[in-house]
Amino acid sequence: MTMDDPIEQLRAQLVSAGHRRLEPARAPRQRVLSRKWLLTAVAALTIAAPATAAITGVLPTGGTTPDGSSYRVEQVTQDGRACERTEFRSSAGALEGKVDNCAPTAATGPILAPKDLMIDAFNVAPGKTWLIRGTISAAVAKVVIEGSTEPVALSATSNERRSFTSISTGYRPIFRALDQDGHEIDRFQIFVP
Amino acid sequence: MQDLSDNELLARAAEDPEAFGQFYSRHITALIGALRHRTGSTEIAFDLAADVFAAALERCGSFHSDHEAGARGWLYAIARNKLADFYRAGAVEDRARQRLGMERVALSDRGLEELETRLDASASDVIAALELLPDGERQAVSARVVDEQDYDQIANRLSVSESVVRQRVSRGLRRLRNTVKEVA
């Protein structure tokens, strides 16, 4: 490797950045976490069927992030099954997204949604087919599935909100919500075990 | 780690940054070459490639080893989006790189020369340029030119008419020819 080899310089930076990303995962529970890391960490978890609150012990039960938003993890029992519900709220208290593995159907993974896109219903069939319905704000012009060439079909329910339904089979589809300029509005992932 | 497939490397990358480094080493040259074909500039291509790999590092936690497109296809899907952003904005958007706290790697004259020598010696950049065609053209050109399938076979598989396939092959080849000519 020469000092002027840009390819090696970039490689070193990427590996270093990768190591830095791993460090927060080993941080003590009391540490104030960035929301972005929290969403990334939750999205990376696998929840096996039946759901046994596998994320307990990894996620803190609640706290605030440097941008003033907050999150809360609630242990709940539904249909005799222990599961967890996590809510993310803005500094003004508005619900921005939620993680919910309390669905009565086969085990589901974390579902995260940015404030402009709310997930209303989620279903996983035994063959790992997922069906998702949700609504989007006017800021979202298009919803696409990463790797797909076709956007998810949207239908108008009001001037401000539109609904979408999508069904497919496959592992870990990643939805991207885009605004009118094609810029991404906070990524989120649907995680299917 | 040298013996691991691309899919295996990427599946490990979220917990093993060295695995990501290996994946990067395998694909960086071809990717820069492909982006250079499309943008006509080695410097722009390098900056774009940096943000593509930064975005890939951010998202590698969601990659599964049985991903339909494979690790390479997954990487080039990110590259196509970054290229679309570049054309739309008229500049390289490096949000992923900034989010990871990475400094921009500035290309010195010597570094640029070294990079171009490596790119010119690489035989894989034209094949990689194929990956950056729009989806329909890429599928049609790959099937016709690389896999030597007949037009009617391709039409059946893609669920389009034969004339559409012929158009896509023609446009795709013309686009590849033009980009290669620009660099030359």
C-alpha cells in the first residue's frame, strides 16, 4: 500500500467506520443512544417463533436521544404470549414509529416506520409471505422496495394521506419512501425471520 | 476469508468489518470503472464509489446470504441509485460517507494516475458497466449477448413482446458503446 493509493485509503476508512459502528453495541445500558443507531440495532435482530421478547436485555427500556426524541419499550402479554412494543416519539410527543412483535399470526420481526409512513397492519404467513398495509403523508411521493424496479402502488384516501398495500414473498424486504425530489425519507425495514 | 463467497462476506460484514474490507477489495476497481464509463470522470467515479460502499456498509446488516440478486447485484443496485441521484443533483451526494464520519479521500495527481492505470488494466469494468444500465436494458443485453438466448425466449421470460426486447438490446448496446467511446 502506497500513501497515494486512494483505493487502500478508502478501504482503511471503511473498515475503521465498521469497527466504530460496532462499538455502541457494547455500550452500557445507561448510555444515551443515538436514534439512528437504535433503529439500526433493532433492525438487525432476529426474533424466532414463538416470540419470547428476544430483544429484552439488548434494548434499554427507554430513554431519550440527542435530538430530543424518545423511545419506550413496553413488555406486554397478548394471547398468552410475552412480547414487546417499542414506540418512538418526537420531542413534541408525536408518535413517529413503532416496533411491535405482538402480532397474533406467525412470528414477525421488528417493523420500523418513519413519521411520514405508518404501518397499519402486518401479516406473515407460514411460507414467509408478507402483507403490509399502511398510509403515507403527502411528503411521500413514492414507496419502492429495494431491488425492485416497480414502485408500490398507492391509492388516494384523502388529499393528505394515501394508502398502500403490498404483498410478496421473500426475506427482509426493505422499503424506501421517497419525496418529490426522489430523496429518501428515513429508511425502514420489514424484517421477516 | 479469501475463500468466502461474496454473499458470505457481506452476510458477515455487519459484525466483521474485515469481511466488508475483503468484499470491497474484490469489487472496488470494477465499480469505479463502471462509474467512470457512465460519468466520464475518474474523480467523480471514485467519489460515487466511496458513497456506494459507505451506503453498503450502513445497510449490510440487512443483507441475507440467499439474497435473490446476490451480493454483487445488491451492491450495483445501490450504485444505480447513487448514479441516478448524481444525474438528478448534478453533483455527488455523499450523505452515507458523511454519516459514517469518513473523510473524503482527495485524489492527488499521483493517486489519480495510479487509479487510472489500474482501471485501464482491468478487463472487468466493461462488464461492470453493464450492471449500471437501466434494469430492462441490462436484463435484455445480458440475456441476448452474454447468455446468447433467442429473442422469443427472452420475451417469454421478461413477459414483454419480442419487439420490446429488440429495442432494449439495441438501446442498451448503444448506451454501452457510447459510454466506452466517451472514456476512450
